[in-house]
Amino acid sequence: MESKTIFVTGGAGFIGSALIRHLITHTQHRVINIDMLTYAGNLDSLRSVSKNSRYHFEKSDICDAPAIGVLFDHYQPDWVMHLAAESHVDRSIEGPLAFLQTNVMGTGVLLEAFRAYWNSLQPEKQANLRFHHISTDEVYGSLPEDGLFHESTAYDPSSPYSASKAASDHLVRAWHRTYRLPVVITNCSNNYGPYHFPEKLIPHVILNALSGKALPVYGDGVQVRDWLYVEDHARALYTVIAKGAIGETYNIGGHNEKRNIDVVKSICALLEELCPEKPAGVAAYEDLITFVKDRPGHDTRYAIDAKKIQTDLDWLPQETFDTGLRKTVLWYLDNKEWWQRVLTGDYKLERIGE
């Protein structure tokens, strides 16, 4: 494929950094990482590619319309892959307005900048442009014990986070229908893997267990999630923007439905094998499991039907939950410096002057 210039918004985040590592390592495209470096943005996650001549970092807020316009004028991107978002459900419950600002207004600003740029181009250049909006399966709400989320499933968000992502999805579709912008949308299941910010379930459990701290589980822990290894997701995102049909939505899932309590117990079992020397006073990692009050609006079950991306674009996850979780636990055991810098906040101190 001809080399493209790609904007990746939120490229210092968990999924964004995995996508950039994939693009730099496995393609010849030029990547411009646009990230505001909020609390979860961590350039340490991009050290392996940061010296590559095809990688460029721009510290910018997607809500800053003039700044985003300048970046479009300067870099003249072919593709925009939009991942920048506030993404933690608990934080959205505590402070929803930040989620509306970034996820809704930020997407609107980016769409308008893309539209202005698209309108400035000749038809032959317009034909190569793509705007890929990366979203979540949480927009669909909660499933009963059976059934799957399809691309046609009606939206029924339960949290301020999922409502803000649903709104951003609707904006992208509206800009496609009204202005004919060349867009694609993906909705993914729960991601996990290396470089995951420690407030999320899997890294939180790993690091708490290694420290001998309680492993909090909401309610009775029977909520079901479909787990997707982040490097599989990165491959899927590239597949969609390279081969997906304009105006289409593709669900991306890992084919790994697990109850939260079983995820936590699986992590404990792996740590018993891989790190048997426990913190003082801990006889077994599972003894640290602590059930806590359920959060408001906690969806019971998510499960993705990913047949469309498999059939139309020939993508399948390479990792099972067992293989992906083992890789994840090993990564955290082998990369103590990365997560210690996150836990202490040292990675944020170096942002001054950037």
C-alpha cells in the first residue's frame, strides 16, 4: 500500500499507543500522534517507536479548533484515526461534564476540522481520505444471559461515559449523511494487555495482588465482559481503515466472554504460578478478593458479534483469553519500571515544557 500520513488522536493512551506501535512496526505509514497528555496519556508507552523518523508527536487538545486546523494544514493527513476520549466509567459517574467536553465536543471539533480540510482538496485527493471513529460496545447497553451485540443493535447507554460515546458515534454518522464525509466506525469490547493504565480491572488486580492489597470486585462479580487483547484490536483497527467500506460500522470482539470474578481468579492463578513469592501475610492471592458495593448503572453483560469484520475484512483475534492474559501478567512482571512511574506520577512530571 502507498504510504499514508495518519493522524492518531489519543495516541499516548492505552489503545492509541498499541495502534501506533503496530503502525510504525508493521507498516511504512507516517504517524502523527495528537494527544493532550491528560492523566492516562503516557509517552513511556511509545518509547520503542519514538525515535522513528515516521513518528511525530503533537501535544494538542482536540477541543482546540484553531490548533487542530493548523495541524491539518501542516501535515495534510490521508487518514484520521480518532481514539482521544475520556474512558473510565467510574470517573464519568463522579464528573460527567469532562466526558461531554472531550468525547462529544472534541469529536465535533475534529469532524469540522476534517470537513474543512476535505472541502479544500481536489476530488482525487478526497477519494483517499478516511475518518475512522473508534468507539465502544458500551453504547449498546446491557445484554441478558443470551444474545450478542450486532452492528444494528439499538443504542441504550447506561453511564455518562457510554452516553458520551454514543453521542459521538451519532455525530460521526450525521456528518457522513449530511456532508458525505468518508467515515468508518468501530465498536470494540473490553481491551486488555501491556501498557494498560492501572485503574482498569486487569492491571489494577495484578498490581494490587503484587502489593498484597485488596482485590475489589463490584457486587457479586458475575457481570460478563467480552475481552479483546489490545494488539489484536490494533490489527483490527488498521484492517478497518485500510479495507473497510465508507459509512459502515464494524464490531470488534475477542470471542472471550468472562465473568469479572473469573477474570480476577484467573489472574490470581497465574500469579501463583509466575510469582509464587507473595507479599508478607498473604497465603494465597485469592484471599485478597474483596466484594464491594456495586457501582450505579452497572451493565450485566456485554458480548460482541464480530462476524461482519471476519466475513468482510478477514480479521480474527489471534489471542485467546488464556494466552492474552498470560502475556499480560508476564508483561507487568517484566516491566515494573513502567507501572511504578505511573503509580508514583513520575511520568507526568516530565511533561512540563512539552
